[in-house]
Amino acid sequence: MFGGAGLYRDEFFFGLIADDVLYLRVDDSNRADYTARGAAQFRPYADRPHLSMKYYEAPADVLDDAGQLVIWAQRSVEVAARAPAAPARKSAKAAPRTRAAPARKAAVGKRVTRKGTPSARRRRSRQ
């Protein structure tokens, strides 16, 4: 997806690590904490900086304090838990199936051949 590692708590995707940077999930309840510290948004596409996700870089002072980091991570887990479930992705369309030729039943002791095969031509020449 983005070349990083995803962070989960149970089924909740609450953070990621990309290019040695920790990003935590945000919403309106905790975004101000990140913007007040000048945290950068996660932007997975360098060529499209206008696209961003709901993840912000964890501030350096939070990373230096394990207790604070746990609190910030727990808030991000809560944000992920409140988020609506992502719609189910449509699976890739399966290749169209081609209809198999119907199986031919062979009479006991006789080989079933198709018209035009060497065996069928030999049989016709004997008749």
C-alpha cells in the first residue's frame, strides 16, 4: 500500500510507520493537538501532495516520553474505533470462464476420437 508498517490494536488500524516516522490516526477530537505542535500530515504520494490521509506525525516530545506516547496512541485507537467501517472492497473480477467441451462417453473397449484426428482418419480409410 505505502511501503510502511501498519499499527493495529485488535481490528483497529490506528497508526503507521513510513520512512522511520510514526504517524497516528486523527479526527476532529485530537487534530488540534498535532497541528499546535506543527506535526505534518502523512502524504503517501510525493507526486500528489494535495492527497493526504487522516494520520499525523507524532511530535518529537511525545516520542521522547513513553507515558505520553501511550496516551497519544490510545487516543488514536479510540479515533479508529469511532470511525465508520470502510466499505468492502470489490474483489477483482474473475476471468470469464470458458465453457468446457462436453465429455464424451466411450463405449467399453473403444477409444473416443474427434473427427479429423489421425485415429479417426485411419478408421475412415478402413471402411
